[in-house]
Amino acid sequence: MTVLAIGTRKGLFLARPDSAADSGGGWRVEGPQFMMREVPSIAITDDVLMVGVMSEHWGPTVARSTDGGETWAESDHGAIVFPDDTGAALARVWQLAPDRARPGVVWAGCEPTSLWRSSDGGEHFELVRGLWDHPHRAQWAPGAGGAAVHTILPDPGEDGRVVVAMSTGGVYATSDGGTSWTPTNRGISAYFFPDPYPEFGQCVHKVAADASGMDTLYAQNHHGVYRSDDGGLSWTSIAEGLPSDFGFVMLAHPTMPGTAWVVPLVADRERVPPGGRLRLHRTRDGGRTWAEVGSGLPDGAWTAVLRDAACVVPSADGSGGSLLAVGTRDGCVYVSTDDGETVSLVASHLPDVLCVRASAG
Amino acid sequence: MRRVRVEVVLPGVVAEDADGQRSHVLEVSVGARVRDVLDALGVRHPRVGRRIRDETGSLRRHVNLFVDGEDVRRNGGVDAVVPDGAVLLVLPNVSGG
């Protein structure tokens, strides 16, 4: 069954297509669950709905549901717990990423900057020591939202290969399952440093893998939109044709190579849509050209879409289409079933949306 | 070894992780500190332990503990000795938006 899981600053909402005859193709929105707690990360697998939850009072945790969000459980001793010798404490679970090619494996990206791996479907995670002990760690500085691994891309075709991104720090890759990590930022600008092209330290906001595989990656940077054709070893700008190279979202079509989306904002110091026109911008040719899409998105919208408040999954009908969703900081959620060409409103007046994940079924 | 009895009172939202029970009477050694009481509570109800302290043992920033009405942050913190018959009250700070 199709479900949109919407993580907000004050709880989790679940939206499902409304089958009522008079709904006009609308959505039934239920919630909030985890009232007054942030839900910055969500993962949906065939049998588990999983959320990262953060209470300003009672701390972070991971909760799991095996009945579609009716009831929730969490590990008594915590799913993600820093080992004693690190001296660190979990601040927030920024990312939950099921490894689609390896059932039972779930990755987590957390604050402080860390990567975790679970082999039991997300009940317990182990710290990936290779990244935690990386000699660059001392130079990974927090962005405005904190310091965390926010993107995790396990390679479905190559065991042991994983690409992660962190803000700040940039893109790192491993090909040995996480023992060793190499920064892969060549060509990505860090304009806020004296050397604008350092080996690492970039503020990459989101990375997505092309439908063709992990050789082709897209990155939305803190100013800069890039493509890599060599698995992240080097990057070239694909920002030409966009109204701005700033934003947080980077989505790649799940089945159609060359198709990707961004949601431009004006600039670092103006984190609002250009002219107040909230729009998706879509490429069909790997970033060589861009077109504004998203008819149905609002004008006069002085809001933003955060890095995980957008997602795209294959449509349920097997046609090669997609179900795309975006959520805004002013609490609106939109979906598109035509690759972003048009959108319809799912919900409005929610708390600010931090994360949206979809399952089309 | 002689033991003392301490009552820990939880706010309702945390008591949900302790079988719905707000009051918990614990027996600890004479001279036990606040951290020992929280350790004992955490053994009985691990999730409650995680709500009050992080994995380094630090009190969460927006959680307040009062021992017989005194804020432990101003009275020795989690190293403060807990007297026999003390009531340790856990309260959320007034914060957030």
C-alpha cells in the first residue's frame, strides 16, 4: 500500500491515498505520533517502518514498527549507542538507509559525524570505526544544523562499496566495507576556504546516485550542483541553466538514467525560493539542461525544502514512473506521479517538515 | 552492607517506559550517589535510564533532578550523596518552541 511518512519538528504523520468515494483522489493524513519530538530520519522497507526520533528533553532514539505505524518499539538499551571509549553521545539520527541489495542491512548516519551499520534490520547498529577513527575527523566542522553523516549510498552492485556525505567534510567513499575511507571531492568548491578546492571540508548538502548505477552521482552543494561520472572521484558543475546553485535537495530518478531534480533556493544568505516561486528543476540529460517543473507548487512561498524532506521511489504500477514527494518548512507536503511535472497537495499546516519517505505499493 | 531506600519520581511521559509507574523505590548502599541511584533505576528500566542520561553518563541538558527539593546541578551533580529516605524528582526543563 502506498504510504508517505512525514517526519516533522513535532512528530510523525502518515499519509495514505484516501479510498473514500468523495475524496477526489486525496490523502488521509494521520498523526502526529511522537508528539513534540523531532523525526529527522525515516526508512521504509518491505516489513518495517523505522524512524529516528529526537526529544529535546529525553534525547534521541530509533523506533521501529512492523504494523505500518500502528505500534512502535525500541531497543531497551538503544539501537545506536556510542561505545565507551569514544567518549561521545548520540545527538541525533540524521539518516536511516536500508541497503536494498542486502536484506537486513540498514545504515545510519548520525550526529556527531558517524556512520553505523545494522545487520538485524535496524534493531542494533555498530559504529563504523574506519570513519570514526579517520584522521580528518578533527577538521570536520559542523554546518548550521550540526555535524553529521547525512547521505549514505551503499553500492547495490559492489559489496563493500559505500559513498557517504557529511556537512561539513564532503564526500567520502570506501571499497572495503568501511575499514578505510577516501575523500572524493575533486572539483567540488568550498568557496568559504582560502583554498576553494581542498581535498575535503566541502559542505555537500545531498548526494544521489543515478538510475544507471553508482558511477554517476549528483551532488547539491552549499552553492554548487555537480555530477560525477567516475563514482565520485571527480566532479563537474552542472549548475548552468538553474536559477541558483544553492539548495538542499538532490533527487535522482529510481529507474530513468539521466533524470534528477533539485529545489533551488536563492543563496546561502537568502534561503528562500527565487522570487518566492517554490519549484522543482528537472534534468533529463544528466544535468546538461534543466527545466522548471512542479506546476501546482505555490508562488509567494518564502519557505524551503530541507535535504531529506524530498524523496522519489518507483511507481507501483511497474511502468517505470515515479512517486515523488516534497515537504516544506511551512508544513506542506506535495506529491507528483508524473516525474514532477505537476504536483498535488497532500497536507498543509503541519509543523516544519524534516523528512519525507514514500513507499508505493 | 547497610542499605538505604530512595524514591525516584518520574514525569508521566517517562513513566510510560517504566510500566506506567511514576514512583520507584530503590535500595542502594549507604553513601550511594545520585549516579548510583540512576544506575539502579537504569538496570530495572533501561529506557528510562537513557531518557535521563546519555551514554557518557551525563544528565541530559533539559532534564532536571531534585533531591529532596534541591537541584542536584547546584549541589554536587550526579556525584551528590543521597540520604536515606530521599525523594529524587525527575522533571523536564521548561524549554522548547
